[in-house]
Amino acid sequence: GESVGLHLPTLSVQEGDNSIINCAYSNSASDYFIWYKQESGKGPQFIIDIRSNMDKRQGQRVTVLLNKTVKHLSLQIAATQPGDSAVYFCAETRPGNMLTFGGGTRLMVKP
Amino acid sequence: SQTIHQWPATLVQPVGSPLSLECTVEGTSNPNLYWYRQAAGRGLQLLFYSVGIGQISSEVPQNLSASRPQDRQFILSSKKLLLSDSGFYLCAWSSRNTEAFFGQGTRLTVV
């Protein structure tokens, strides 16, 4: 998409605060959504996923919220730590189709 | 368990030289395979994806091509590299409607 050519937006948070990273997806038929974390020089790593029959899913310190009405996905990180500094991508897919990634957000955690 | 291997990790090539990046997947059959490129500080750009042997879809017109000679092998190639081909190349695989798993990436510098 067009967003891949743009510099990544940056979210700067204080260590210990909660972080919220947002993503707008494009296809109303998508039924599976994933958040990835990418550290510098590495490939993206799976964090958490959610299917369209849910609106919230929790992991360890992370929560994903899905609002299908407005096609919005968010990732909440509780008690953000320096090790959470990375680029975060959302991705969407539907059966039989490939994953489509959002443009990404850079999270910077200030000590 | 499934693993993905991508090599080389870094590559410096002169303009006009050929390119071949290889990606192999173990522990699964008939995966969806992807090649992405990521410019510094930017998002993931899908270059090619494949749902089966010999089936390649290209997302953007470019100086690159992809091939899938075997079920779990995905190759990214170029006959003559351009300076603009520099970037971080990522291979990934997924099963139907599951998350994608990424390789560690190849940092290509064309000089």
C-alpha cells in the first residue's frame, strides 16, 4: 500500500506507562488479525492475534481490541518497558487470502 | 516444529550484478510464501506471494522476480541490480488463515 513508502509514525511513552498503538484495516471481509513486533535488523515476530468473532483478547501485558464497525484494531501494552521499543505492525487476512500488513508504528520507550 | 531459513543475512552487490536470495521452510507442507522488502525506517512492502509450486503473484512492477521450484523453497532473483534495490528483504510463510512466520531477513546493499 501507499503507507509503506512513508516514514513510520512514532509513539513515545515513558517507561511504566501504558501504550496504545492503533491500526485501521481496509477489508471488511477480513476475519483474522495479527500484531507483530519488529526489532531493529530482525524479522517481525508474532505478538497476539484475534478473530472477528471476538472484540478483545488478552495476552501477557498485551491486549488487542477489535472494532469491526469502524474497522479499527488496537494493541495495548501495559507497563511499557525499554524492551518493548520496536516497530509494531498490524496485519489482516481472510480465508484463502494472503496477509496484508499495515504501515507500522515505531514505539520508543523513554527511561 | 516449523522453521524458516533465509540466507544470506547480509549482501553487498555491485550495480548490474545478478541476485539470488533463497528461503526454505521446514516442518509444514503447501505453505503460502511471501517476499517483502523494507526500506530503512519504513513499512513492509509485499513483493511476491505464492500459494503453490510455480504459482507466483507480483504486487508491484519491479526489477525483481520470484520462483518456487519446490513446495517449501522460494527464491528472489534479479538479472541486474539497481541502486534502488537496496533494502531489507524478508521471506515469510503462513498456513491458510494463520499468522505469518518471518525469516531473519537479508540486508542487501547495492553499490
